Amino acid sequence: MRVLVTADTFSGVWTYARELVTGLVTQGAQVTLVSFGEIPLPDQTAWMQNLHGLEYHPTAFRLDWMEEGEQDFEAAREYLCEIVRDTRPDVLHLNQLSFGALPVPMPRVVTAHGDVLTWWLTIHGKTPAPSAWLDWYRETVVAGLKRANAVTVSTRWMLDTLRFAYGDIFAGHVVSPGRNPIYFNPFVAKEELVLAIGRLWDTGKQVSLLTQHSHRQPVCIVGADNPIPAPAVPIRADVRVSTGEHEVSVKGAQTESQLRNLYSKSPVFAATARYDPTGLASVEAAFSRCALVANDTPVYRELWGDAALYFERNDGESLAEVLQQLDQDREMVRLYGTRAYNRARERFTARRMVDDYLQLYRRLRSSRTAVA
């Protein structure tokens, strides 16, 4: 099977695409990967070196959700069509909503990792103010959703929210997110640490909840959602705030090995987000055997069920109370770390995600053959 996959290099989509592409090639598929956003550095593409069924085309076209993205969209679409005509894939797997309307005959899967309107609706409870760019964005996304043969999401919540934002105009499928457990070490001795990921100003991640109350344990907030390439010269971007028993360390973006080390050392991961369509950071924490303390949202309930502890939705005081409870009961920390780890191994492996996609690809290809 030949599959064309698109990705961007700005977000967790790159990690998602890496897991998908690696799994597809490992199972015998021929994959063409096209990336948008920025040309990745060598550290970001090192994983491709031993994938002999992969052809990679990096580009610097801006993404549709950027306000400047409209200026690059037609050129990016035409470039992608040329790649499709040259490689003749059996299936397109497009990780940008707008590319679902490509004027090519192949069946296409469009994956919604996040979106401007669903983010805005979740954070503000209403649509953003009208603008020419927003009109273009909405029209482009609607066209992509309508033309897609299948629209996949990581959670039912995202499926419902996407339909609320754009209408019931697409065939939706839930494919759980996946990571390869080999990237994480669940057996490192844990330290006294609560880990969270997100920028302090990001209202979607709202890690700022951890700064509103004192905690007995040290808190570490990593200020980015995706790893960065290893710098040539080590850099420090740490800020430590300490007032009595209240100690918060705010780190800048981390390399993958640095982030993996933090996951491994942390007994507790705080999933504070109010908008988290994929939950990938919580999956990574679970594979590191962190106890999950999650915002009580439909996404985290759907992903983790009784394998996580929950604090009242968007409530910093409730979060502090749950963390205090864990500080006083180390056996509970170990119990919930094991629960999260076992659930991740059962539901959120990259192998399971790739198998689900391969089944979907085959159904779409068979349907197209039957119609022809």
C-alpha cells in the first residue's frame, strides 16, 4: 500500500506523524511524507534514517490556521497535488483540515488535531469576531471536511465539537492517539515533583492553575507542547519562583530526551488543559508511570476513566487539594501511576493506532474499487 501523509513541524502533529509513518513503514507500506510550517532541523528528522520505505518532502509553506496562511495556501495545495500525481498513492492521510478538498481522485483521510473555531468555542464559549481571514478559514475547512472520505479524531469530544462548529457534513471516526512505549522509561526512581506542560499565558493549557495556590511538592512547568531540537550550545531557560512552601520551576522548551527524563522522574503529571483534543501529553506521562491529576473535562474522562484523579473543572483550589492528598498518600501515587500506565499500554500504543488506520485505509480503498 502507498500512503501520502502530511504533517506540520510546529506542534504535536509532528510527533503524531512520526508514530504513524514509522508504524506504516514497519508494516510494509510505502509512505510519502510532506511537511509544512518550517524546514525541520536534522535532529527532528533523525528518526527517518532507517525507514527505507519513506520518501520525505519538507516545505516552508505557512499553515492554514495562521493568519498569513491564506497567502501560501494555493501554492501549498498545488505543490501537494504535484506530489500526489508523481507518487500515485492509494490513500491520502492529511493532517490539515483544509487539504481534504484536494482535486485528486484518491480516497483521503483527514485528521483533526485541533482547530481555530473549536479552540475558540471551548475557551470563550462563542465564535470569534468576524473577519475576512476567518471567513476564508471557515470556508476552506468546510470544503476539506465535506470532501474527506473519513475525518478522524482522537476523542469523541473532538468529534462532537467539530460537528458543532462546522455541521454534520462529514463521516467521523475516533482513532485513539498512540505513542511507542519504547520512548519512555516507567522504571526510573521517582523524585518529589509535579510536572505540567504548557505556556503560562496559554488559556487552553491553563498551567497557571498551578501558580494560584501553595503546594508541598515542587512543581515544574515546561513551557512548550512539543520537543525542540538539541541546541549546539546548552541553554538555560529556567525561572524558579519560591515563596515559603510554594515553589514553581518554569522551564523553556525541552529536547525530547530532557522531556523524557522529566516524565520519568515525576510521580505526578497535572493535565490542566481545558482544550486538549488529543491528550498526547497525558499519554506520554502515563507511559512514564506518572499518576495523572486531570482537569475534569469530557476529554480526560473519555481517555482515562478511573485511571486518573480529577480536580473540579478549571479550579486551581481543587487542583491544590488533590495534589495535597497525593502528597500525604504515596501509595495512592503509585497506584494511580500503575493504573495510568496499564491503561496506556492497553489503549494508546502506536501499534494499535496504526492498525486502526490500516483497517480504515483498506476499507476506503475497497469502497473506491467497488464504485469503480
